[in-house]
Amino acid sequence: MKRSETQELVAGESLIEPRLIKAHIAAAVFWLIYLIVGGGLLVAIKFTWPNFLGNIPELTWGRLRFVHTQTVAYGWFVDIFLAAIYYMVPRLTRVKLASPTLAWFNFYFYNTMVAMGVFQLMEGHNLGVVWMEYPSFINILMLISYAALAYNFFASYLRSQERNLYVSSWYMMSFVIWATLNWIMGGLVPAYIAPGIASAVVGGLFIHDLVGLVVTPLATAMIYYFLPVMLRRPIYSHSLSLMGFWSLAFFYPLVGIHHYYYSPIPMWAQYIAQGTSFMLFFTVYTVLYNVYKTMKGRWGDLADNIALRWLIGGTVFYLMVCTQGPLQALLVEQPLIHFTDWVIGHSHMALLGFGTFVAMGFIHYAWPRLTGNELNKSLSEWSFWLAFVGCAWMFIDLWIAGLLEGYYWGYGKPWMDSIVRLQPYWLSRTLSGVMVLTGFILVAINLIVTARAKQPATDSPAVLAGAR
Amino acid sequence: MDAHKLGIERAVFIMLVAGIGFFLLAFIGLGLTPWFNINHELKGHKKTQHVPLLTPLQLKGRQIYIANGCYYCHSQFVRPVADDPLRFGAVSKAWEYKHQYPNLLSTRRKGPDLTRESLDHPADWEYVHLYDPRMIAPWSIMPAYHWMFDGSPGKPNKQGRALVAYLGTLGQARKREMLAKGTLKKVFVQGIGTVLHYPYKGGRLMSPGYDHVVYFHKAPRIADTRSARARGKHLYAMDCASCHGATGNGRGVAAQYLTPRPVRLNAFRFRASFVYKVLYYGRPGSAMPSWVRAADAFLTPRDLWSVAYYVQTLHRHATVPPTAHAPIAKTAALVKLGGAQFATNCATCHGPKGEGNGVLATALTPAPVDLAMMNPSARWVYHTINHGRTGTAMPSFSTLPRKVRWAISYFVETLAKKPKDIQSAAAAPGKTVRIARLTAAQSSAHN
């Protein structure tokens, strides 16, 4: 991206649909807080007090856990990704959205589906495929949403006069295809077509494709878009961008079986998954080298620019989670850490640390420009640090707990010993979750306060400063 | 730019190759190929005949298992690594999962793996545990499923029955296959019953890649020390008290829902080696699991001995049953009469020396108890003769004359084998005095 293009991306306010983007951000933040309060927090409390709210079937551990995981993926992430797509694509293609009406319909339709999914799960209607727990009728109806998104998305690119596709566009294009294919594969194959262990084979692919081909591409697209825009400087290396993208596209779909190491899945497939998982080092380090080289000499910006700080915070977690990932996907590690809280710590760092922080960077960058008002600085600071420290606390806590758990099992301790031993760690995890939640509630308050502030949008100093 | 000429930055190329191409490549290479690989291996595989088709009730149970997220915390595959095979039984094979849509392998273990669950626990145990897991295991963090019952663990509603019916199928296919193949054998153990002899070979578990096996069979016996009893007391409180009661009176919170009722431990003066044996094998036909193999148990030999020594001390809590307050005085003639009557009424099941090896013993589940090793006090024998044991083959003999009943009770006391436990424990240097003191305290409590 040339310097002049960076300027144009900042300027393209007239192309986007601000109300649509604001609606998606609001819905996403709502789901984020809902999934922490109504899912994660209750579930975490039940580790310490298993009888808490225990007599209501809808509020038992097993059902709320689905609400937590499904709402993370399909409530919070997909909503914020749609917002990001509606924000980035018109600027990258220089054309307006083909059908804002369809996009608005999709907003209401999709969020209704997510709400219905929460309700269905709490009522005990569950497909039983890990990360694909919505009952099938919701899965089928959601395909309408994917079609609506694909129509608007590809129409933009077809009508575009832009000859060069920017890096973010590669990721977003693949995202739209991958998300749809993965959705069909996960909803259809393990539950209806593939029997027994074959169902686990495809289920494993689905689980990791959800992380690697849905969350990661869009988060990476956001990094590639918003980092140059925030810094007003082009990305360090185009070749590295290419290498990062193509290695992700090739290796990520091949790693899923590492979720079922040492299961009756043929061992050769597990060995391949181990190799491809290890290759993710290459993907991630390429992308992050590119990112940090772009940051060179501008680390001082983190002090003032809260959006940049969320974004870079996300990349730090990305670096950590993807250093951990290929290493823990080695078969030698698996006897110890598989099935334990270590993996929970790892997956939280991927989705809560990496994905959510990057998305927060987008929100904090876009919201002042969409509303024409500046964010409250003190609230921004508090929300970032509460979330950041809370996250770090949670991850470390879960890793220690996971190792303890693994050693307790491995040394042949009675099962209950591991439960008793981990109690303090689970309590500590709940507290760290409260801290993270507080941070995100402050984000929500900040967004509301900013949106409601009565300042004329056009001559606001924030907008002028932002557009400079 | 060169890259552009190659097309790798063109939309169509990206969408076709990265978007669709690589996704399909992965689906074919690591989805379809292993899938067909498995299908090919299972084609004409005779073992799959052992996999049962679930009944409608069991299928409904599987749905409830899914709906309530049981599969999040309970995995269903035993890996050939770590502690898995010792804890959860034979390593999982692909054919066992035939007919499963979707699989319930899971990626998480907060509770034990349930692949072989039905071999560990009978239905009545499952009901109590499901109603409130903390009635069985005080530290359990599993949710209580009250709504699957009409008010008590003894009254499961359709959901509860369906779920437990499903749990009853877990592990059955592999059990049948191994029995047919001969790698699993049914063996009658005196005083215990017909147990499944698990796939150990020469004390070694037959699982590939698993070498550091704990030798339960040959595990050395530990001494009866104060620290062993303290460990035993801790484990008893954690694992045993919920059924057998804190004082061993057989009245734990879960007891009333189990058939047969948990044994009143304090009525017996056990041989420690016998307690070890029961802990090791469990008692088939009752809710007593094997504490070595049951997924949630997994005590070490050291732990088993510790519990055994602690259980021996429970006799100090012994009470007198209400029916046996006025015994007929014990005389040599009475004991002799008891011997003759025992041979007539009891020996067919309990064996001539009360060792639980009568001619009918192998046919009974639960098997007759080994009176010589359990060494019950005469008053409790009298109580049991009067009332029988619900859920077992032991009937009430209240029609026998009172004198005969007391005679048999006194005779049973004489069947006890001489306790060598104390001698062997005392052999450990420096422990003699303490053991002697404990024994004295025990006997004074008994008197």
C-alpha cells in the first residue's frame, strides 16, 4: 500500500454505511458481554460452587458452556467481522455497498438467529458437534446470512475499478468462502454423514478451521488494514504479506486432527497434522515480523493511541498463542496436557487475547470516526488495562492449573485429588474473568457515552484530527 | 510486480486456489482419506458385530447426554498413553464407534472418561450420582440433575432412566468382543464374585506404548503405621463415607438408594488383606466398584492398604443391633449345634468353612460373603439371619428356632481365620509399640 492510498483509506467516509457498522458493533459488544456474563462467568462460578443456580435445567453447566462457546464464535466474532467488512470493503474497492437493504436485513436476521441459538441451547436442543452445537434448523437458516453477505461482498469487488487487491482483501475473500464451506462441512458431515471415528476426523478439521480460517483471517485482515491506517505508513514488506497469506491458506486447513491425538484416527493422519501444525510457526512469524517491522520507530504511539494499543496487544497474544500452539501440537506433549485446563488457557488466549483485542482495536479506531466524538480517555485506559491484566492472569492461571492436572493424572493420583487441588485456581480464574468483564463493560459504557455526546459531527476536533 | 503477473494477487486465483482449492485439498486429504481408510479397515470386520444398536430409550439417553453437555467434561476415548489404559481400561479402537452420529469423543476431561463406564458402576449407583454427585463424592463439581428425578434418587423419571440406560451401553461392545476373543475372562474370586479379569498379562497391561505399569498384583504390602491409617482415614472420608457412613455403620447419605445396601463395616473385624481384595476387585452385583480400575477411583496399592487398615479400626464404632439385645449365652454345646446347623442351612452357599465357596456360590450375584475373612460379630450375624439381605440371595431365616439362630451366630465367629495382619505389621521395626496400643484400644472398644 502506497502512502497516498493510506490517505485515501482514511478519507473514504462517504462510501460506508455508518449506521449499519455502528449497529453491528453494538450487537457484537452486546454478545461479548452476554457471553461472559451469561456463559463464562456462571460456568466458572459453578467450578467452585457446583450447586449455584443448579436446579434450573437451563442454567446448568453443560448448557451454559455451549452458550459461552457458540456466542463467542457466532455472536461476538461474526458480528464484529461483519462490521469490519462493511467498514473496510467499500474503502478498498472504492464502491458503495451493493445493497444496504440486504445488509440491514442480514443484521436483524443474523442476530435473531444467534439469539434463537442461545435459547435453543439452553432448552437442550443440541447437535452434539463440538463448536457446532446449534440445532440443524438454525444452521440451515444461517446459510441465508452467509449468502446475503457473499452477495454484498462479491458485488463490491465485481463493480470495483481497483486493479490491485490489498492484503486485507485476500484474507476477507478467503474468509467468506472458508466460513461458508466450513459451516456446511461442520453442520452436515459429522452429525449426519461420517460415522463414528470418521465423524471425529471431520469434526477435528471443523474445529480448527473455525479458529484458523474464520477468526484468524479476519483478525489478520484487520491488522493489515488498521495498522497502516493508524500509523499512516505502509506495511513493511509486501512479499512477507504474500508468504503469510499463502502459508496460512495452505497449512491451516490441514491441522484439525490435532484435536484428537492418540484417538483411533489413523496414526498417519495424526502425524501429518503434527507436521502441518508445526508449520504454522512459519505463517505466524511471517505475519508478525511484518507487523513489528511496520511498527519500527513508532512504538511510542502506543502511549497515546488506544486503538493501536488494543491492536498491538492482540498481536502480542497472537505471537504467544501461536508459539504455544505448534509446540503443544507435538505428539510428545499430548499425554501431559491434552484434556487439561492448559488447552482452555490456550484457546482463551487465541480468541479472547488475539481475536478480541484486535477487534477492540478496530472498534476504538472506528467508533470516534463513526460518531464524530472522541472516546473518553480515562475510560479507555481503564478498560484496556483491566482487560489486559485480567487476560494475562487468566491464561497463566489456567496453564498452571492444566499442568498440575496433567501431572496429577499422570502420576496416578485418584481423580478427586486433581479436582480438590485445582479449586484455588478455578476461584482465581473466576476473579480474573470478573476483571476482564469489568474492562469490557467499561468499553461498552465508553461507546455509549461517546455515541450520545452532543457535539456537532462535522466540525468535531476529533474527526478533524483523525482525518488529517 | 511479478507476483501479480503470476496471478497470486488476483481475486479469482485467490478464491479458487486458496478459498476453495486448499479447503477441498484438506477435506480430501485429511477428511475423506482417513475416513475411507477407517471404512476399509472395518469392512468385513467381525468385531463390529459386537457393537449394539441402541434401543429407543438408550438413543433418547444419548440425546440427553448431548443436550446437557455431558460430552464437554467426559471424553469417550481411551488413549494408549499416560495413565489412560490403567485408569479407564482397554485402549479405544475405531470399530467401537460404529453407528455413532455424531461422535462423542470430546476434547476435554473434567470428569473421568466414560468409554468403559458400564463396567464400573451399576444403574442404582448412577441414579444416586446423577441425582446429586456430592452424595457419592463430596468434592465432585458435577452438576446435580434433580430434574431427571421425581424427588429422590430412587425415583428417576423418563429422562433419568433414558440417560442411565445409555450409560449402561458404554463399554459393552468391547467387553463382548474381548470375552469372545478370550482376552477378557470371567473369573470367580472367592468371597468377591464373578469378576471380569481385565487385559493384564503377567501383571502387565496389554497396551501398545505403555511400559511403566504399576504392578498391582505384586505390589508390596505396606506396614500398618499411623501415617498409613491417616491416609486411609482421608481416603475413607473422600471415597467411602458417602455410602458406608463416617463411622462405617452402612448409613451414608447414598446408602438408602443402593441395592444391596452398603455393608455395615463396623460390624466386622476384617482381615486387612480381605479389605484390600474387595477394594481391588469391587463387589460385582453391588454398587461397590473396583477402586483400582473404576475410572473415578484409581487408588494405588499403597492407598488400598491404607484404607484397609483404617477400615479395620472402624470396629470400635460397633453397635448392638436392636434385634439382638438379649442373646442366649454362648456355650460349647451351642457352638457345636451351630456347626451342625451351619452345615445344613448355610454351607451350600457360604461353603463348609464359611469361605464363600459353597457349591452354589458361582451361580450367585452378588456372591456369598467370605465369613472367615470378614469375621462378623455374633450379634450382627444373628441380625442378618433374622432379616436376610435385600438385593442378595441371602434370605431371612427367622423361621428357625431362636436357639438355632444364636447357635449359628456363635459358630460363625469361630470360623474367623487367625489375624496375621498384626504380626506382619509389627515386623516393621520401631512400630511394634504403637500397633500394640492401637490393638488394645480396638479390643477395649469392642468389649
